[in-house]
Amino acid sequence: MTAPLVEIRELGFHYPDGTPALDGVSLAVARGERVAVLGPTGSGKSTLLQHLNGLLRPTAGGVWIEGVTVDAGPGLSDIRRKVGLVFQDPNDQLFLPTLMEDVAFGPLNDGVGPVDAAARATAMLRELGLDGVGARAAHHLSGGERRLAALATVLVSRPVVLALDEPTGDLDARGRMRLVDLLRARGETLLVATHDLTLARALCGRGVVLYGGRVVADRELGALLADRALLERYGLESPSGE
Amino acid sequence: MSFHHLDQFATVPSPVTAMPPVARLVGATSVAVGAATLPLGAWPAAAALGALVAAMTLLARVPVPLLLRRMSGPLAFVLLASAGLLVFVPGDPVLDLGWVAVTRPGVERFGFVLARAVVALSAAVLLVTTTEFPDLLDALRRLRLPRVVTTALSLAYRLLYLLMEELERLLRAARSRNAGAGAASRRRLAAGVAAAVLQRAFARAERTHRAMLARGYQGELATLTEWRWRAWMVAALATLLGLVLVTAVLARG
Amino acid sequence: MAHIPDGFLSAPVVAGTAAAAAAVLALAAQRSRQRLEEREAPVLGAATAFVFAAQMLNFPLGAGTSAHLLGGVLVTAVVGPWSGMLVLFAVVLVQALLFQDGGIAAVGANTLNLAVCGGGGGFVLYKLSLGLVGEGRRRRVGAAAVAAFGSTLLVGCAVAAELALSGTVPLMPALVIVGGAHGIVAVGEAALTAAILGALLRARPDLAAAVAVPPRATRRWGYGVLALAVGLAVVATGVASSRPDVLTAALDRLGAVGGEPAGTAGSLPNSRSPIGGPWVAAAVGVLITFALVWGAVRLARPRRSRS
């Protein structure tokens, strides 16, 4: 049996001030799976995602990507390239004067030369339908464009796992559908932290519910969403239109 | 002071905007420094440098009214600051205002300070009108400014827009609660808002830093842009620098 | 007139202040690189953006006047003196380039005033005051307020000195007008620095407490320097008020142009002063400023093992 692409074992984390955030989380994700991590605000979803590429260090248990431990060792930069993390606020991810520079930032850090990095950034922007805005600053983009741009800064490094934190926070229905189509077409392994059940239903095949830093449910998404009692108990609303 | 106009200028294709940003920066700086440091009374030299800026403005196809409008704010400040010269420079009084008198050397100095300021200012305004901030930053990087400074500026640029949005939101929220009546209350409000903005700036810096680390940041910001120098550009910059130098020497000779 | 526009400074002053500012900045870049942590670049970006944003807020001083934050003490107290000076330089530079707030040729002078005197000098004052009052949030805020007041006066005096050395305005009126204006602004700066640092200390003690309180041994130095400064100030005020012409005469002898009547056109001050005179004066001034700031910051930063 080959190791799962992402393996999280007995992961525990508490903040330096002692606030517990994660408690014995275990989760294995196979290549090509699309997993929704559901839960109300403060359930530990963002904290979990930030463990996938070593931004936060576990206080118990661990995370393995393609069988390699995520720790401060020399393999960390490789893991950070493999795990693409898209933050909740696109503004946190678009920090350079132009969009081009933002998108080329990852490849440049991976040692790609300026000419190739620029070429890859241009291709990436075109792929997401953002051609023509590369020279602009992020504050001149619309909310939807900014969300796509943040995604582009991560996709350009060709990650094998994409971890998205509340990707539809600032999108309307059409923007959401566009994102779903895009991600389904690309086929990266996905971990999507969200409380947007409509997004989860459209995008993912499996649902994991986090509550108080623990995994309280992990099953096929359709079955999970059909369990009204469970959704209600853990503060999740059922998807609109039902 | 507003800053939303800064990068809203469509760069008009012209010989000036074709030059690498570092050439534009060096050129404008040399004219500004040349004009600002003219010895008092060197009127012909000031006029010559002024003509040089005018020529560059025409070359860059920047509308003159726009240039003048953008100069007016800083110029008002210069006018205010230099008005004191009229009375503080001792000499023959030409206009007695009771307990102070406008003196002849005062008027001369006022006039010349103003002339120097206008020429230097117009060069600076021409630079920002024809150069977007990312290009300016690229020029500063090429001029070997400390890396800490250029990195801080790159990150500050985006952050500034975000902070200004938050600043406006905070002020609006405070006003909607009827805060800010009376100077003391306004002062408290402003200090509170500034403190809140500072905290948010640092909180965002921390999140941005995580986003940078997540994309492999190891402490160095690499640059993308490449500008090609052509022979005519080198010649143009050299000519400009030469003209400024000759003017400066003649003004002192 | 915290940001000197172009046109007010003479060539020697422009060159001298630029050289001095460049020297201090080179040192600062080297020092801050030695201490550069992974985290620091975004924090410095945030500090730079904050100073910009804060300078766009005008604070009413009463009687229809208003001023904005200079931020020298605030910034150096939070990010440290070397990085702080670089942040303040970045602000001066971009304000000159983008907003024409301060001239391009005057960037050196404005950096010397706002970053080196206001930031570095302000930090020395902060460190000295901290040494006098000791540990504690209230005391830290108080020390910062005192330092911000002193730092703003320092900026005012530097501006006045540069204007006088340039022969633009005689020294005494410059000191009275520019220094006096900064005296008023200093009150606002002190109040703002205290308010903002106080709020920051409450919310983020880790950031604002980055500057260590000097140990007792340094505290004695603090008292010594304070006494010396007060003594000098008293003597200088006495001399200046009884014999207003003494200082200008002294500057005249140095070759700098003071308050002599310019007389008829053609005998303008600059052409009459001895060849190289103002340049020598500028060079001497540069050396003195540099030695003072460098020595003072060294003194205020005893070898810390951590950080």
C-alpha cells in the first residue's frame, strides 16, 4: 500500500498563550481527492491548513506529505512548493506592487530565472483569464479577480495539494461557480476549509467536520449533508436551495 | 494630500517613457539638484534649467495644465515657507509694515528661492507623472539603495492602500457615532484611529509574512523587470547631465 | 517646515547633508542586516506604510493649526534604531519622489533631520529617558513622550541650522521661527507618540517592548548626559538672549553666511565668502553630527547578548 498524499496523525496544537486549537486530528487524503473541511468559525480549520506546509508547528502528532514529515528540516522548501496554501484574505497574498511580481514571486524563490519566471507568470495569468491585468496593482482589481489572482500566485508553482481557506468569502454566486469549474478542471488534490456548504457540495466528494479542534465526522459528502441533525449540532447550515 | 492619483496615469508612449526608469530618475534628480543648488541671483541659469524641464515636458507629451495643477499644492507650501524671507533678511527697507519691513535683499532672496523651487519641483512632478511607482522602485533598486529600504517600500506600497481603506472605514465608523466634535475629542479620535491602524498594519504584516513563507520566501526579494538601454538613451541622458553640469558651472563662473 | 522643499538650501549644505545622511544610512543598513530576522521585512514594510498613513491624518493643535506625526521615536522604539532610521528614510524618499513633500535635492537634509536626528536622536533620548524612569508600561510611555518632544525640537534646530548655513535666513530668526514652530508641534508629537505607543503596548506588548531598559550602569550615564544637555541649553539660552549677534558672528567667522546685509545686487553672500569656506563649515558640521549620533547610539545600545 502506498502512503497517502497527505497524512495527518494525532495532530495537536495549542497557541503559545495556551489556547488549544487542535486536539488529536487524524486524516488521510489520497491523490486526486477533494475534501471539504467544514466547521463553524474558530473550529480550527485555518490552523489545520497552516500545519500542512509547516507555517505552524504541531505540539503533538505530525503531518506527512508524500511520506515526508513536515518539519523545519531541509525538505521544508520542497514541501512548501508541493503544498499550495491560498489564504482567506487575498490581500495578504498580493503584497507586491504589480500582479506580475506577485505571481512570479514563488517561482523566483524556487530559483527560476527572471525571464522564465515572467513567462510562467504570464501563462498562469492567461490560464485564469487574467491576461492584461498583470501590470496592475491588486487594489485596481475586482473582488473576484483578486481571488483568482491569489490562486494564480499559488498555482504557478505547480503544487500537488491545494489547501484553500474560505475561498468564497468575497465571491457572489457566479464567481463561486467559476472557481468550482476551474478547480474541478485542474484536478489538483484539494483540501477546502469552508462553511459554505454550497461550495462544498459543488466541489468536494468527501466532508470532514471539525468542531472544537477535533474531527467529529468524516464521510462521503452527500451523506454528511443529508444528516440534518449533525449539521445543526455543529452549527452548519444546510446548503441553500434545498 | 491624496495619493489615489499616483498610478492612475496612463503612461503615454514617448521618448521619455521609453527610457529606463533609472535614467528618468537620474535625469530628474540631476535637474532638481542642479536647480536647487544654484547660487543666489543666478537667474539665467535658473531660466536655462527651467527651459530644459519645459523641453522634457513637451517630449514626454505631458499636458502643461496637468503639470501646473500637480505643482500647485507643494508650491503653495513653498510660498508660505518663503514668505518669511521678505522680512527676515536684513537690508534696505522697500515697504514698511510697521514693526517689520520688507527689504530689498529680502525680495531678491524670496524671488530666487521661489524660482529654484519651481524648477526643481517641476522636474520632480514630471518624473512622477511619467513613471509608475513599481518602475521607480526598480530604479531605486538599481541605484543600490540598501535592500532593506527597497524591500520595505515594495511591501509598503500595497499595504498603504489597504491601510488607507481601513483608515477611512475607521474614521467613518467613528463619525457615524458622532465622535469628533471639538478639538480635544478630535485629537483623541485621531490618536485612537492611528493606534488601531498601526496594530492592523502589524497584524497584516504577520499574515503577509506567512503568505511569503508559504511561497518559499527566504529573505530576498528578486526582481523581474528588465530594461534595455539603447545608444540613443545613453546619449540623451549624458546630454542632459552635461547640460545641467555646464549650467551649474557657468552660474558659478 | 519639517520637510524642507527644494530651493532653500545652498550647494554645500545639500552636498554635506547628503553625505552625512548616506554615511549614517550605510551604517544603519549594515547594522540592521546583522540583526535581520526572517520576519523583519514585512514588519518594516508595515512600519513604513503606517508612517505614511499617519502623516495623512492631521491632528488639530488648537487655534486653527494642525500638524502630523513625524514618528521618529515611535518607529525606532518599535522596530529598533537602525531599522527605524531606514524606515524613516524610506518615508522621506518616497514623500519627495511621489508627493513632492520635501525636495528631491533636499532628501539628504530631510533624511538627516527626520531619520537621523528625529529617529536616531529620538531613540537616544528614549533610551536615556527609559534609563532614568525604569521598567513599566506607564514609564515606557512617559519616556517615549519626553523623547518625542526632544526629538521634534532636535528636528527643528537641525532645519534652522541648515537654513542658516545655506544663507537663506539668518540663524537667530530661523531658530526662533522654525525652532519655535517645532516647539508647538513637539507637544502634539509627544501626546501622539504616547497615545499610540500606549495603545500598542496594551495590545501587542511583544512589539512595543522590543527596546530593553538600560541597566543601572548606563543609567548613570543617562543622568550625566541629561545634566550636561540641560547645562548647555541654559548657557546657550543665556548667551543667545543677551548677545543675539554672537552666534551669527561665530558662523560668519566659519565662512557660513549669517545675517549680514546682502546690500546691492551682485555682492550676494555666496560669492563674497572665502573660497571653500561654506564647504569647510559643512564638512565640519557633517563630521560633528556623525560622530555625535554614532557615539550616542553606540552608548545607548550596550552589547546585548540576545536579540
